[in-house]
Amino acid sequence: AECVEDHADQWLKVLSNNRIGDWFFGRAIDLLFGHGAMPADAAYGDEPEAISAECGEDHADQSEPEDEAEAQLAWHLSAPLLYDLYVDCSLSWPALSVAWLPDEPDEPCRLAFGLHTDGSEPHEVIIAELACSYEEEISQNPWQHWSLDGLGHAVGFGCDVKAAGTSLLRPIARLAHPTEVNRVLPCPSRPRVLATKAATGAVLLFDYKGERPPGGGPDATLLPTSAEAADGFALAWGPPPEQSQQQLLASGGNDGRLCIWDVGVAAGGSKSGGRAAVQASGGPLLDIADAHGEVCAVAFCRSSGPPSLASVGNDGHLRLWDVRAGVRFVSASISKNEVLAVDWSYHQDKVLATSGKGGTVHIWDLRSMREPQHTLVGHDGEVVAVKWAPFQEGLLATCSSDTRLLLWDLSAMRTDNQTFEEESDVGGIPNASPQLLFTHSGHAASVSDFAWSDIDDFLLCSVSEDCKLHIWQPSAAVHAADSSSGDDEPVRAGEDGTPAAGARAAKRARGGVEQGTSDVPPRAADAT
């Protein structure tokens, strides 16, 4: 009951038939002992097909809940072996965007997300504080429940509240927003300042630590100078400036317009809660009316050289812009489908990643744009976000409408431009590319957004359309090799998503969980 609290009605439909109940709990025993397939002559009931034949048409309608219940059980059993930390938060409304706030001295870990309501309640941006500590040991039955003050409830494992009476995830600021929050991003040079993208197309700036009346609006509103703003999702901060308080911010809309502002973020205010001085002087630095048919995403180059911006759109083009000169210096047709996401590598200023409605992820080297350097296959739906890891070269993540979030390790490439037809089944995903490292399958609906933490390696947060916020970290056995020996391989998962026996011990002990010694199956852990 603990692992399927949100699907109790479906479980009841499955178990209301005694024969189905017998089969299901037999299947639970089978999964617990790790045998995989159900024996056809099992004493605890027939296979689902036999049950369907006996129960007739009534049971045929229950096949979907039955499959979902079995998937929930498999997830409940396997997740503690695949994650060091996992928290599933049930929100009152779905979030379209989520971001970790940059680390600040003497402050706990914080994240921001924007809620999309149906209008009966105000849209808002929530800044929440993660007040938990790692558990040193994961027991055989590690799942816990938490009540979240002002947010809902959560289930998970691998952490606990720091002090009795405190909330695992506590809202510290709630900012009224005029529309649904398409995007929310913290300023890299001033973490207390957040930029959001409204459905009107306006870019709003908030100092979330500043004093404001209930329902108070943004500290600044950024708009194009020559036209009305249009709805969209494209929003990106430039890298932190080195010797000034000026900070670049780019945005694009469904009208094809691309704007870049020089945002002044002064310290302002007082330690007691005064607002930071936030403004954009002189309108946009760059205001391009026809950058694309629709601007879907933008990303700044993270190198210390002259500022450059990448943009992608529904026209299938990747374009690069010299911000100082205000000119386009690269334009390449990279897809026949809409390109929905782009990100610039932290470690290589000539490497970008793109993704879109085609379901594939492409890695581009700007020195040779004739074909992608790598093509990553593993998603079944449109890939709405792609983001490089800040702490490791060649590591990136993607999320999709197929409910999955995938981690990719480009160092696993066997040969350049290897096609996916050469792979048969990686991590339980047919024809997946060999660079697939880990599959987060905890979401049950389309994943809208995710973020890498800059505080702890491999710590991520993600949001989905079913009002879920996940905070999670794969087991160290998945990604960390023993630096003293080249013999260890990351933990792999079998086709059913359960961890392979023989996996190297994770960074924390797992009480009562025995690590076996059998062969390790092909690459990639799949937490289904």
C-alpha cells in the first residue's frame, strides 16, 4: 500500500478478483526472489491470459491497472538498489520548470519550481529548502513517508529530516506569477534573483529574498522594444561576469523573436530583507524579429571569450549569434523536425547538444557541422530538454514525453558515429545507443524539465505533468569506477530494470542487501 498510495483505486480493481489477487501476490513473491518470469504451472494461480479467459470480458478491462500495479511493485523493490537518494513529492499542481539554486555560504540546499494551475488558484513560483541528511545505510525496507508543509506529501528513501518536527522540503518563498510559469532560472551571479518566462512572453525578474506585499509583482519586467512579446519557453542566463555586475539574459518566443538583455543586478537592499536592485537599462542589447519561425530554446557559450548564443527553433535550424556584434555567424539545418532544446558543453566550447520532436539527441562539433558527432537513441517521444552535467566532461541528461529521463556518458562510445542498428538492447530499451548510462523511470507522465545540482555530483531534480517533483541521485555503483583499478564497471540492469548481481558496492552500505557474483549484463541501469 505504501508504494501505490496514489493508485489505490487501480490496485483495488486488480485485486477485487480472487484469481487475479492470487496471481498478483504470487508474482510479488516471484519478483522478491528475483526469478523474473512467472512459471506457467505456479501453484499460486494461472497466468493473466488464463485468468482473462475465465473471468471473461470484465477482467479484460482490468489488464491496464494490472500492468501498472506490477510495474509499481517492481519499482518499489528495485529502486533502493539503483538510487542512493530518492524523494517523490506529490504537488497540488504540475510544474513546468524546476531549477536548483546556486550554492550560497551558510544556506541549505534550495530549488525553485513554477506551478501551473487551472486558474482557480494563483500561479506561483515556489522556492523550497531541502532540509535533510543522507542516511548512512539503506535497509531492506527503506521507504519512508513525509508530510511537506504547504506542499503535499512525499515518499522515498536514502535521507531523513535533520531534526524532529521539521519538513523534508519546506517552502521559504512563494511568488505570485501572472500566468503559468513556463521557465524559472536563478541568476548565476546573484542566486536570490530569479528570471521567469510568462505565457504572455514577458520575462520577469524576482528577488525572492526581498520584502514584498502578498501577491506582489516582479521586481522588473523585460519586453521587446519593437513588438509585443509572444508565448514561449526559451530562456537562458549568460555565464557569470568576471569584472562587472552586468549579466546577460536571453529569451525567445513563438513569434520567432530573439532578445538579449544586459541585466544589472546590484546588491541593493539590506540583510534584513530589502530587495536587490534589478533592472535592464536601455532595452534589449539584441532584438531580432525573425531568428526562427518559433524560437524553442537558447543557450549561451560558457567559455570566457566573447559572448555567443545558440538558438534552435521549429524550422529545424541551429543558429549561433555574436552578441557584441549582433550578427549571426552560423546557421545550419540540423533536423527535419522541430528542434526543442539546445545546450552548450561546460567543458568544450565547440560542442553542443540538441534534441527535439524526432526523439533523438545529437552532439555537434562546431568545427564540422556536416553531420552530428554522436547520435543518441533511447527515447520513444519528443525530447524536450537536454543539459550537460557541470561536473564531468561528456556526461549529459535528457527528458522526454515518454516519461523517462536518461543519463548519457559519451566516454562509452566504442567507435565514432556508431549507428543504433548495431545495438540490440541496452538497459532494457531496444536499439538504445551504447552511451546510455542510466534510466530514471520513476515518473508516470511526461517529464517537463529537470536540473543538475552544482552542490553534489549526480544529484538531480525533475518534474512531470502528473504533479510530481522528484529529487534523486543514482547509486554510486552506477557511475563511479574504482580509481585504483580499471576492472570495475558501472552497475548494469537486466531487461526487467532490476540491478544486476555482481554490481560493485555503492558509496553507502545497504543493510541486508547482498551483492551477488554473477555476470554483469549489458550497459545501463534502468530503474523501471
